[in-house]
Amino acid sequence: MAAVAMSPARAVPPEGAASTSASASASVSASASASASGSSSENPADWGPQGRVLPPSMDATNSCVTCHATLTDQKLRAPAKEFVTSVHRDDRIGCAGCHHGDPRDPTVGAHKSEGFLPHPTHAEVPGVCGSCHSDAGFMRHLNSRLPVGQAALYNLSLHGKLTAAGDENAPACADCHGKHDILGPSSPKSPVNRANVSTLCGGCHGDGKRMAKYGLRTDQASKWEKSVHGQAFKRGNPNAPTCTGCHGAHAATPPEASSVGRACGRCHEEELAYFDMGPHSKGFRKRGLAECVACHSNHDVQPASSLMVGTTPDATCMKCHSKDEKPRKIADEIAGLLRGARGRAAEARAFVARAREEGLHVAGASFALDQIATAELKLRGVVHTLDPARLEGPVAAVDKAVAEARKLVDDAAQTRRVERRGYYVSLGIACVLFASLALKSLQLDRRRRGRS
Ligand code: HEC
Ligand code: HEC
Ligand code: HEC
Ligand code: HEC
Ligand code: HEC
Ligand code: HEC
Ligand code: HEC
Ligand code: HEC
Ligand code: HEC
């Protein structure tokens, strides 16, 4: 890449900028020697992406902004207005960071310097952005926490490949981020903010006209919205995936069939681990079936239902195994184990609820119910091994928690019986006492009357 060093000789330094000019001039040679020796200079003036020498901070000398902000043509003025609140407003980036030109020339001569790029084409944009964002040495000096490598990932993606080939239907960096008003993803106003991602991606992927020539479906966003993930996102669950949760932001390619499990497994680790223990892991790979997606789908993932396992016509297993003897037998066996454990768990919930309705104070019942729920959850995960023997442990755990809950209710009922017995006994004693008192007062009364 050509170094876009500004020629201080040609620049017309504004008032008081003589020292700026001198240091910029000095930095040209400093930077040249720094890059020759491969070490980075401590002089901020030398931090240029890929050998580019950027001027030091120069509020008074960013003539691009100063002049463009005064132009009457809206198209020429707007960039200057938007830029000053964007993430690139730092003067060491400036307009020249993307367009080049000489930011110290207060005349339209600023446009004349070598490399001036007034209209980066759609295909040129990734190179423009990447010239800084792929340069770890440069980025480190301006924001050391910002990851680099977006352009490298993007170039590998289908979006990147199509853009490089001149297809303007595919997004270049600026189609997702904007150009003069770029903000960090954490800003709610950024189109790439988590809250806006499905609208951003769905804007193109739901557009039938744009997608027609690729033969792609256009229902990803509408399906996602109704899925468990979209619903959880709407409820504010910070872990629910939007489009980028599964596709990534810059390598937006569909996961290969054999790596779908890794994409889902980023969040559903346990299910993936159990899946890997079962026969499907190898079997699916052999046949190019998409791991988790074969049963749960990708965009319209629904709550896992108890109807999924079994040999009823709706059961997921029957999509592939309607005639396979061993899988059918195992599907029935697993369905039976699940049904049994869930039935007992449901009963336990019901009798705890009944006991509470009757006003019994069941100490520790909430804890026992939580334990039942945890054991059931574990059971659902282990289903992915497709191994009935492995389900026995979690089934036993459900039963243990159910027995615990039943014991707590029985104990509470027993306590109440003891309390009631105690109550009647004391009531009896009170009655006897009362009766004898009444008798005594009657006798006293009679005696008093007999005396008078
Ligand atoms: C003295 C005022 C002035 C300065 C300084 C100036 N510009 Fe301009 N710029 C203009 C005017 C006027 C136009 C439109 C006419 C033209 O293309 O010359 C323009 C055009 C442009 C365009 C092309 C817009 C289009 O639609 O053709 C870009 C991009 C641009 N300037 C960027 C810059 C950058 C970057 C700098 C600083 C390195 C800069 N300008 C400095 C006045 C200025
Ligand atoms: C982060 C990179 C970046 C920065 C920084 C940047 N621009 Fe641009 N600019 C672009 C891109 C990309 C385009 C779009 C080119 C196109 O679509 O023709 C553009 C287009 C323009 C245009 C043409 C008008 C238009 O909307 O198409 C003008 C004028 C312009 N820029 C001026 C400026 C000025 C002035 C600054 C500084 C205040 C600036 N730019 C900073 C990337 C940048
Ligand atoms: C001249 C170098 C340069 C160019 C060219 C450039 N950037 Fe940047 N960009 C930066 C620097 C430096 C930062 C960090 C600024 C900061 O944090 O203060 C940044 C920040 C960002 C951020 C915010 C990141 C965050 O998490 O805060 C985004 C998004 C971004 N740039 C996108 C782009 C896009 C898209 C383009 C091309 C249209 C582009 N950049 C061109 C240097 C550049
Ligand atoms: C298809 C849309 C899309 C395209 C194209 C795109 N980005 Fe992004 N970019 C995003 C999203 C979404 C995020 C937010 C990532 C997140 O929240 O995890 C992001 C985040 C970023 C960030 C912030 C740091 C980070 O990695 O999270 C930078 C910098 C960035 N992009 C630069 C670029 C550059 C440079 C290009 C072009 C080479 C580009 N982006 C192309 C959607 C896009
Ligand atoms: C500017 C429009 C546009 C935007 C924005 C956009 N895409 Fe795309 N995307 C396309 C086009 C066009 C293709 C290429 C279709 C093809 O060749 O099959 C594509 C391809 C894809 C593919 C690969 C499909 C395949 O056939 O293999 C995935 C996955 C994808 N995009 C996801 C996303 C995600 C996720 C986002 C948001 C972060 C996004 N896209 C934003 C236009 C867009
Ligand atoms: C839960 C993970 C997940 C989420 C969330 C997700 N996708 Fe996908 N997407 C996938 C998988 C997996 C595939 C590949 C399907 C396959 O191989 O069978 C895919 C395929 C695609 C394709 C290729 C065409 C197709 O429909 O098969 C596009 C385009 C796409 N997704 C866009 C999006 C967009 C846009 C969003 C957000 C609205 C999104 N995806 C959200 C997992 C996800
Ligand atoms: C052969 C079909 C099948 C495949 C393949 C499959 N699942 Fe499941 N999944 C099920 C069944 C059946 C259930 C339990 C339904 C029930 O509750 O009775 C389930 C339940 C789940 C649940 C909810 C239960 C829980 O543990 O929270 C998640 C999450 C899940 N699967 C994720 C995955 C992931 C991730 C993959 C890929 C690694 C995957 N599944 C592969 C059939 C499948
Ligand atoms: C970024 C994290 C993330 C990724 C990636 C992800 N999920 Fe999820 N998934 C979640 C969260 C969070 C929930 C819980 C939603 C809720 O609160 O109900 C969930 C719920 C589910 C459920 C429903 C569980 C139930 O209790 O019924 C299934 C099934 C599921 N995901 C399957 C998948 C599949 C298949 C993939 C890959 C194509 C995938 N997930 C990718 C985070 C993720
Ligand atoms: C998308 C198709 C598909 C679905 C849905 C599916 N399977 Fe499979 N299953 C396969 C494939 C492929 C194999 C591997 C067969 C082979 O290698 O010969 C397999 C193998 C098995 C095996 C091992 C058989 C053996 O001979 O050792 C069992 C058990 C099994 N599946 C049970 C189930 C159950 C239970 C369900 C429902 C929860 C289910 N499968 C859903 C495709 C599927």
C-alpha cells in the first residue's frame, strides 16, 4: 500500500500551525525508519496504518470538516455534521482517514493530493475500512480493546466474496455500519446494535426482490421472531441469539451441516456433549445431516416438546426411522421412561399444591419442587444420547426428588394431626375445668340463697 504522506511543502498551514507542520514533516522520516526496523515508535505522530502517516491531533487544521460544514449543498455538508458525533471523530482519523487528501489545506486544493478517494466504490469500501481495522499496530494506539480482523473474516464470508466480485446486493461494511455516522455496537442508535440486528439482516434477507436471483428463502427473520430464541430475546434474555448469535457478524455464512452443533453448542453445551455420545453424531455426519437442526430446525426453533420422541406419526424420530426396527424400539423405550418420570413429577407437584390449598405449611416444599425440575431438565438433556441405560440415572434422580417432596407433605400432615390432637386434649381439659367451675359457682350460689 502506498504511504499517503502529506507533503508539508504543499500544505498551507493555518495560523499557529507551523509547529504541527514541522512535527508532521519530522514524522515522515521517523515513521519510515520505524517501519524499516519493524518496531513501533512512541511518537503519536507516527502511528499510521500500514505506513500511512497521520497528523497529530489538529483541531484547528481539519480543514475538510471546517470547510464542508459551511457548504450549502446538503450532500456535501451532511458528512461533516454527522462525522463530529461518530466514533471516528478523533482528528487522527479525520475525513482523510477514509478519503485521503490533505486535511491541512484550507482550499479545495485539499482534494488534489495523491490518492484522494472522493467516491470509494462498493467493492472498495472493505479495503478502506480494513486499512485501519486490520492493522493491529495502529488500532492498539487508538483503542487497544477493539478487536481487529473484521475485514479478514468478512473477506471469507459469502457477503465479502460477492462484494469483491462487484455484487452490490451483498453488504459491504458501510451497508451495515453506515459511513459518516458510524457508532460502536453498544450504542442503541447503531444499526448493528443487538436490538437492531434482526431488522438490519432481515431488511435484505426478507426482501424478496433482492433475494430472488439467489433462490434464498426470505422468512428467516419472521420465523426467528416467533421462535423460542426470538421470544426470549423479546423478554430481554441477554443470552438469546439474534442472527449474529448463530452466524457471527462478519462471517455470516450458514454453519456447515457438520458444524451446526458447534454453533448451537456455544450456548447449549450440555446437549451437544450428550449428542456427541450418541449414534447420531457419526450417523448424521456420514449422511450430511445438519446436527441439531434435523430435529429442532434453525430459525423456528420451538420449545422442546414431549411429543418429539416416540413412534406416533408426529414424533420427530419418525421423520427418518419409520421403518427402522432398533431406533423405533429405542424411541418407544425413551418415550416410556420420559412419560413415567414426568407423570410422577406432575403428581408430586399436584399433591404439594393440594397440601398448600389445605393450608398445610410444607417446610422446604419449594426446594423439593426445584429439585424435581432440575432433575427433569437433566433428563431432557440426556435424551440426546439416545441411550435408555443413561436415562436411568436421571429418572432415579426425579424419583428421589419426588419421594422427598412426598415425605415433606406427609410430615407436614403428621405434624398437623399431632397439633390437632393436642388441641382437642387441651380443649377437653378446658371444658372440664369450665364445667367444674360452673358447678362450683352454682353450689356457692345455692348455699348463699339457703343462708338468706
Ligand atoms: C475549501 C473548502 C473545502 C475543503 C477544505 C475540502 N473540501 Fe471537499 N469539497 C468541497 C467542495 C466545494 C466540493 C464539491 C466540488 C468539488 O468536487 O470540488 C467538495 C467535494 C468533496 C467530495 C466529493 C463529493 C462529491 O459528491 O463529489 C469529497 C469526498 C470531499 N470533498 C472530501 C473532502 C476531504 C476528505 C477534504 C479534506 C482532505 C476536503 N474535502 C476538503 C470543498 C472543500
Ligand atoms: C469511515 C470512512 C469515512 C470517513 C471517515 C468519511 N467518509 Fe465520506 N464517504 C465514505 C464512504 C464509504 C462514502 C460513500 C461513497 C459513495 O457511496 O459514493 C463517502 C461519501 C462522501 C461524500 C459524497 C456524498 C455522499 O453522501 O455520497 C462526501 C461529500 C464525503 N464523503 C465527505 C466526507 C467528509 C467531509 C468527511 C469528514 C467530515 C468524510 N466524508 C469522512 C466514507 C467516509
Ligand atoms: C483511519 C483509520 C480508520 C478507518 C479508515 C476506519 N476506521 Fe473505524 N475506527 C478506527 C478507530 C481508531 C476506531 C476506534 C475509535 C475509538 O474507540 O475512539 C474505530 C472505530 C470503529 C467502530 C466502533 C467500534 C467500537 O466497538 O467502538 C466501528 C463500528 C468502525 N470503526 C467501523 C468502521 C467502518 C465500517 C469503516 C469503513 C467505512 C471504518 N471503521 C474505517 C479507525 C478507522
Ligand atoms: C452484515 C453486516 C455487517 C457487515 C457487512 C460488517 N459488519 Fe462490522 N459488525 C456488524 C455487527 C452486527 C457488529 C456487532 C457485533 C457484535 O455485537 O457482536 C459489528 C461489529 C463491528 C466492529 C466492532 C468490534 C467488533 O468486532 O465487534 C467493528 C470495528 C466492525 N464491525 C468493523 C467492520 C468492518 C471493517 C467491516 C468490513 C470489512 C464490517 N464491520 C462489515 C455487522 C457488519
Ligand atoms: C445489503 C443486504 C444484506 C444484508 C444487510 C445482509 N445480507 Fe446476508 N446476504 C445478502 C446476499 C445478497 C447474500 C448472498 C445470497 C447467495 O448468494 O445465496 C447473503 C448471504 C447470506 C448468508 C449465506 C446464505 C447462503 O446461501 O449460504 C447468510 C447466512 C447471511 N447472508 C446472513 C446474514 C446476516 C446474519 C446478516 C446480518 C448480520 C446479513 N446476512 C445481512 C445480503 C445481505
Ligand atoms: C439459532 C441459530 C440461528 C439463528 C438465531 C439464525 N440462524 Fe440463520 N441459519 C442457521 C443455521 C443452522 C442455518 C443453516 C441451515 C442448514 O444447514 O440446514 C441458517 C441458514 C441461514 C440462511 C441461509 C438460507 C436458509 O434460510 O437456509 C440465511 C440467509 C440466514 N440463516 C439468515 C439469518 C437471519 C437473517 C437471521 C436473523 C433474523 C438468522 N439467520 C438467525 C442458524 C440460525
Ligand atoms: C434426534 C432428534 C434431536 C437432535 C438431533 C437434537 N435434539 Fe435436542 N431435543 C430432542 C428431544 C427429543 C428433546 C426433549 C424433548 C422432551 O422434552 O421430551 C430435546 C431437547 C432439547 C433442548 C431442551 C431441553 C434442555 O436440555 O434444556 C435443547 C436446548 C436442545 N434439545 C438442544 C439441542 C442441540 C443443541 C442439539 C445439537 C447438538 C440437539 N438438541 C439435537 C431431540 C433432538
Ligand atoms: C447465543 C446463545 C444460543 C445459541 C447460539 C442457540 N441457543 Fe437455543 N436457546 C438459547 C436460550 C437463552 C434459550 C432459552 C430461551 C428461554 O428463555 O426460554 C434457548 C432455547 C432453546 C430451545 C428450547 C428449550 C426448551 O426449554 O424447550 C431449543 C430447543 C434450542 N434453544 C435449540 C437451539 C438450536 C437447535 C440452536 C442452533 C441452531 C440454538 N438453540 C442456538 C440460547 C442459544
Ligand atoms: C434426520 C433424520 C433422523 C432423525 C429425525 C432421527 N434419526 Fe436416529 N438415526 C439417523 C441416522 C442417519 C442414523 C445412523 C444410521 C446408520 O448409521 O446406519 C440414526 C441412528 C439411530 C440409532 C442407532 C441405530 C443403531 O442401529 O445403532 C438410534 C437408536 C436412533 N437413531 C434413534 C432415534 C430416535 C429415538 C430419534 C427421535 C428422537 C431419532 N433417531 C431421530 C437419522 C435420524
